[in-house]
Amino acid sequence: MINRRIAIVGAGLAGSVLAERLAGQGHLVTVFEKSRGSGGRMASARIEAAVCDLGVPWLEARGEDFHDWLLTLVFEGVLEPWNPCLRDFDGAPCEQRNLFVARESSSALTRRLLHGAGLDTGVRVGRIDSIGDGVELFDDSAQALGRFDWAFVATPAPQAEPLLATVPALRRAAQRIETRPAWVVAAQCGVSDTAADVYSGGHGCFEQVVNEGAKPGRQPGLWRVQMTADWSRRHLDAEPGWVVEQARNGLETLLGTPLDVGESRAHRWLYSRNTHADLGCGLDPAARVGACGDWLQGGDAEGAWHSAMALADAVENVS
């Protein structure tokens, strides 16, 4: 395949991995992202002097290929291994897991992957039209964003579905995906010496609690509280301040101590987790449109990586 002008919609893990691969093949890549920065569900936020991974709290490998990729990023100084103390919400020890976290923040990983591509933030792509030998992108106000040889969608399924109008099979696959929301609270509590670094397993309104300050190189005292999907769905339109208060009350009970909460933030993930179609990726050479993401494989960060790699391979094989 000769070098092409390629548009990617979405700067999360899948879009960033795809951008790195395609830029490495010599293509001119532009990534459109609706948010102010890269990361998607790997976004991070600064809370006082500390950084919290609001989205995916860590990376973990099931397969050898993804594990090798993570080790490469450790060698490059982007990731750090993390072996936290894990307990369930009753205080019982959990099986040890070999995790990886970004040295600075999760969003720093996507910035590193995007270094060879152009990144256009604050742009919500509303439509992709196939125009014979290429595609044309429009924002959600019907303003033209430019013409490209290919367009690849790397967003959660509900956001991808309207952009896949020219690829009916992929659009139908996106429509079948079920998603789960999650409220996530990051709060500076001033507590760092606790019985565990991670509590998980489901407990009332809590899905998972992470001591962000226990991660390598992070500032102490910052906690990440993820509410369950059911709780988040019931309180989907709640005020963020109220959500912070519920998280604080539960965290005080869990840790067994009053908390002097400083700066805090509540973030609502509408598409925190999802089912997946097991298609790997999607590519329609006639429409010049493709898609990748965890909704096409795996349903998690590792699946998103495999999907992006599969799409990059498919593009490379198109003559």
C-alpha cells in the first residue's frame, strides 16, 4: 500500500496504537479527538499536586504479545511494573497480579504513542462520507474537516455507530454492543498507610478502590473510587458533588478513619465497560472506512490493543 492521508477518530488506546503503527508505515496520520487531550478511557486528571488515572487504573496482560509490548514500554521508561497489595472489601488477601502503570499518567502513554501523528483536539466528528477514492469528514455542525484516503473509527461503540453509515455490517455490530456506566471519584484524602493498595470485588456501591499514591512515582494521599455499574446507572444524572460525598462516606467506612478530603473530582464514564463482538477489527476497502477498539475484541485495554494492531496489519496488506 502506498503512503496515504489517514484520519483516525478517537485518541484513546486503540486510536493511539493505530496511529503509531500507521505513521510508522509512512502514512500521514491525523487524529481527531472530541476531548481537550488524548487518552479516552485512559484519561488522567491532576488533583492538587498528584495525578489520578480516572479511566483504566492499570494495564494487565493475559497474552504474551501484549505482555511483550508492555515490557518494551517499561524498557523505554514509559511504564512501571506494579505489584500492589490486593484485598477484597472484607479485608481478605486476593491473588497477586502483575500490573503495569504509566510512570507519569495513563494519558502520557497515549501522548507518547501519538508522537508521529497530528492530533486535533476539541473536534467532534459527526459524519464520514465515502467519495469514491477516499472519504470526507465533517464535524457535528456539518463543517468539513478535510478529505482523506482512509478513515478509521476508534471510539466506543455508541459513538462509532453513526460514523459507520457507509459500512452497514460494522454499524450493525456496533448497535448490538451493550455498555455499562461508571462514576469515578478522585479525592485527596491525606491517607496513605493502609492495609491494601487496591480493594476490589464489589461492595455496596463500590466496584473498586485504588490508592493512587501507592503507584510508582506518584504523590501519596490520592484515592480513586469507582462506583458499581448498577449504582452508577441509578445515579447517572446525579450532581458530581453529591457523588463525591457518597464516595467519601463509603471510603471512611472502608478505611476505618475520618477523612479530611481536599481537592476532589467526580467523572462519569457513560461507556466504562462493554460487551464485544469478537471481530478483531473492521475494514471495508470499498468504503475506505474501518474500525477498531475493545468493542470489536476483548472488551478491555488488551482487546483494544489487539484490535488496533489487527487493523494496522489489514491496512498494510491492502494493495
